[in-house]
Amino acid sequence: MSLNEFKGQRSPTIIREYFELLRWKNKGCPLELSHERIESDEILLSIKQGQKSHETLISYTINSIKSVRTEILSDQEQIESVEKEIYSLIKSIFSLRESLLSLSSKRYTEEKFSSGDYSKIPDLSLRKILIYLLKQVLADIKQAFLYIINYYLEKPIITAITLILVIPISLFLSWKFNSFSTISLLVIALVYFLKKINYIHKRHQRTGKEHLAKVEIDRQQKLKQEFENRIQEERKKIETSLQEFEVRLQERRIDSQILRERKQTLEAYLLQKEQKLTELEQVRQQKLDEYQQKIDELVGQEKSRRNEYLFNLEKQVQKWLDHDIERLTDKGMKKLKIISDGNYDQVNVLQNEPIRVVIGITEKTKSFENILVDSDVNLFMESSESKEIYIDQNDFESEKSFDEKSKKYGVYGFVVIFLCANFFSYYKCYYNFIRGRSVDEEIAEYMYDSIVSIKIQEKSSVRLKNEQQKNVYRKRLLITTNDGKVVCFNLSRNRGEKNYSIRFYQIEEAAIAIRDMLRQRRIDKTLTEDLDLT
């Protein structure tokens, strides 16, 4: 922007923009390009479109990698689970095979199997004994009778002898010895019956033992058969379980192999995707570098444009400030009724160039003490309200100028001193440069006849690096009136603004000018008194 573009455009907005630009330049704030500037650049737009497509592809690749890693982790967990199952199946198979071996080595023993089906020898009661005895007697009689019949039928001679001899003898003996025969027969019968009873008992014992032996044999055979059946059933169950476990083991091994192959395939795919992601990230970094390079170029162009704009704007701001200082000077002259052109004999004509003081103010409560008046009646200056300037706080600015040789302020303290023939006066105010308005105006006028002394005070030191040079920190011009008031023009180096402050030498010039005026006044007065005496 050229200087001509600023003409007639002064406004608080453009002056605030000037301070914003100074702040940006002095503080090194990063320059943010506007969205419109970025969107309007075709190269940046193409790079951003490429970045967007690459970001989409990178995001897709990252998601694919995450998915593959999840699948690999899932496969690894499944492999570990299958391997645990395989290990468990192998242990179960070993256990079943040991069980088969144990079954093969088993033999039937009575200790391992027992049955509650025991047969006992039946007890012989009296009734049973009598029945058995009766049956035996009848059987013996029958058998004896049949035996005798058969015997006599087979041997008739013996039959004849028995009939001829035995029967008669028996009859004779039975007649002769009736009691004896009875007793004999009873004894014989008793012996017979006792033998029969003994026979019956022994036979019963023998029959019972035979029965018990048969029952035991049957029981042992039955138990052995049951044992073999149980062994066979257990063998079948174990063999069936063994076959199932072997089938499951084979299936699990196949599953494990499939999972391992799938895991290897996924790992190879993952490696491929990671390599692709690395390539995409390299391309993205290249795009980012290219984008940043272009942004840096645009930022450099924008900085150059802003610096050029700020350079031109500062020239215009300087012109506005110069114009405002001249305007404030004219305002002070009008308020004090002082004219610059006219006959030197007139009391209100300037005898020298106005001495102007322009000092930047940074705070509302910053006191402007370049002129101090020792007054007992200045009640207004002693009030608490005088400590605050009635200017918007947002208008207080303080930034280094573009060339960094001076500072620019939003609010200034302004003083202009006028030296006339019979008096000197000053106009003082706070000036809001942003809005072009002045506040807290003050005007004063002192007659030379009332001045009794002029004094300059200096605060200085000898420089340490060069003892031949002197460093001046502060100078004050003290003017004392005949009523005891002191007017102090105070100047400190650290408070001076380089372009518009009173220089140290200006205080000396002001003192010389006032002394000349006073001396001239004294000479004129003496001449006038001499003329009056004559």
C-alpha cells in the first residue's frame, strides 16, 4: 500500500492496526495466514488434496494393521488354547493306554469279587430225621424183602433149608426164650435204627458238601464271568474313548497347523502393510514439508507485504503525529493569545521558537511531571482524581517503531513553552493520539519581572569504559519567582521519547533564552529609570 492510499483515511481503526502490526513485529508473534489466503492458493489446495487422500489411505492402512494385529493376537490365543487341548488329550491318551495295560494284567481273584449268594447245609429236625428214617426203614425192608425173595428164588435149596430149619428154630427159641428174644430184637432194632440215623446224618453231610461245592463252583464261574464281562466293557469304553481322543487329537493338530499357517500369512500381510505405511508416511512427510515450505513462502511474502505496509503506514503515522503536534502548538498559542508573526515590540509575539515536550504515557495513573509547580493553592492537583487520566485504558499503547529507533504511544503528554518579550507561558495536556483528542489541559504564564533566579541541575556520572565521557541521567530547569514559587522543567533520559522530547541541550537553550530575556529586561529597565531621572 502506497502512502497516497492513507491520505484522508485517518481513524482509530487504522491507528490501532498500526499498533497491532508493531506488536506483531516487535514480539515476534507467529504469522497466521487467513483461511481465504490459504484456500485461494492453487498449489496449497493441490497439496492439501493430496494430503487428504494420503491421510485417508494412511488411516485405512492403520486400521488394517490394527485389524490384522487383532487377528494375529486372536490366532495366537487360539493356538495356545489348541496346544493346551492337545497336551491335555495326549495326557488323557497316555492315561487310557495305561488303563488298558492295567486291564490286560488283571486276573480274577476272590478278594476282588465276592457274592452274597451262599448255600448252607439244611438243618436236620426230629421230624425230618423220622421221615428220613421211615423212608430208609421202608426202603431197607423193601430192599431186604426183594433181596430175600430174589435170593431165595435164585437159590431154592437155601430157601428150603431156611424153611425147614431156621423157622422152627426161631419159633422154638422165641417160645423158649421169649423175654430174651424181645430184648435182643429191641437191641438189634435200636442198633439198626442208630446206624440208620448215623447213615442218614453222614449222607446229609455228604450231600450238603457236594451241594456247597457245586454252588461255590457255580458262584466262582459266575463271578469270573462277571469280572470278564466288566473287564471287556471297560476295555471297550477305554478303546472307544481312546479312539475319540486320538481323532480329536488329530483334528486339534490339524487346527493348530491351520492356525499357524494363517498366522504366518497374517504376519506376512502385516509386514507388507507396515512397509506400505512407512512409505505412505514418508510421502506424507514429503507433502507436509512441501506444504510447510509453501506456507513459509507465503508467510515470507505476507511478512514482506506487512513490513512494507507497516513501513509506509509508519511514515503516514509520523506525519499525523507531526501534524497533531503542530496543531496542539497552534491550539496552545490560541489559548494563550500568542502570535508568531508581528512586531517584536508587541508583548505577545514569540521571541524564540516554541520549546515542545512530547512524552509517551503508558498507564492511566502515570503522572506527567515534566512541569512541577510549587503552589500552596493548587488544590485541584492535590485531589485524588488528578491521579487518573480520563482516557479509555484500551487507548494506552507503547510499542517500538518500525526502525526500532524510537517508540510510538497511543497517549502522549504534551507541553509547549513560549518565550515572549515580557513573559513566558506554557500549554500542557494529555493527548489521545488514537482518537485525536486532548484532555486535562493546563495553561500558565509567568512575567519575567517576577523571576528572581534560574537554575539548572544535572544528575550524571563518568562512564566506566571511557573516563573522558560523562553520562547524564537527568536535567532540571528550576525557575524561582519572587513570591517563592518554583517552576521545574524536569527531564530524565529513561523517560524521554527520542523524536519529540526536550533534549538535554534544549533545557540549556531555554535557560539561555530566558536569561537573555531577563538581562534584556534589566537593561531596558535601567535605561528607562535613567531617562526618568534626567
